[in-house]
Amino acid sequence: MTDLITLARTFATERHGNQKRKYSDEPYTVHLESVMEIVRSVPHDENMLIAALLHDVVEDTETTFGEIANRFEVDVYELVSALTDYTKVVGNRKHRKKLDAQRLSNAPARAQTIKLADLIDNTASIVERDPNFARVYLEEKQRLLEVMTKGDPTLYARAYEQLQEGQRKLIHDSLGGK
């Protein structure tokens, strides 16, 4: 088990290179490890952990789906494919996010579980550090949660509660913290 996870970790680390998290300036791999650990906290299998480490590699690097298919099992490739956003599709953000929601609504439960872990890890830093973008992000997250009903129920509940907390925080802050 550990050897394949180590291979995925090494691959993701090499591919993400010097990328940093937007708000914390931490190495990007901190996010990948966090997503994997969130997935590990609920029922999972090894390929879900591997896909959690690889979930952004095609989207955020020059890595191709072919490279994922050649290096990892077909199941890992399918999970990563289900998780990869349409960032390279022409169109505005709203259009791309609509396509992403449609894709994720049809994704298998295991992929939705990984996406829920990704949303959980991203939400706290966005709400805390970028309230203007958080308004957009939380609307997008709400639309995703409406269609991603097959993922792990514990993570779903956690993501939904986090969404509500974020919305309350934004309202509270917009009222001057009163």
C-alpha cells in the first residue's frame, strides 16, 4: 500500500514543483496531503488516497491524462479524470463551473468523496483570507453540494456545515462584526 502512495506523492511533488498555496504560501503539496488525510478519515481504499494526491496534477501542471494512465491503475486515472476541472475550456468562470458541476454530479461516490475533502480543505482558507472571492466560491460550493449526493455522508455533512459557517461569517463581517 505505502509504495504506491509514495510513488503518487513523489510524482505529485515533482509535477507541482515550486507551486505554492495561494493564501498561505505553503508548498502546494501541503494541500494534497491534507486532502488525502481527510479522505483517510472516512471509509476509503488505496486508489482513493492515491487519487487524492493526484487530484490537481492534470489541472495545475503540464501533466497529461496519458501520463496518469501509464503510471497508475486505470481506476486511479478514472478518479483523477472525474476530479479534474475544466480550467482549459474556453469560457468564463461561471460557464466552467457549470460544466464542472454537471461532471461531478455524475462522478462515482469515491470521486465525490475526494472532491468533498478538497472542498473542505479549500474553504477555510478562502473564507478567512479572501472574503470577496469567498462569496463567489461559497455559491459555487453550494451548487456542487446540491449535485454531489453520492460522496461520503460524514464529509458531506462537514462540507455543508462549513458552507453554512462561511456564509454566516461573511454576513457577520459585512455587518461590521456586529
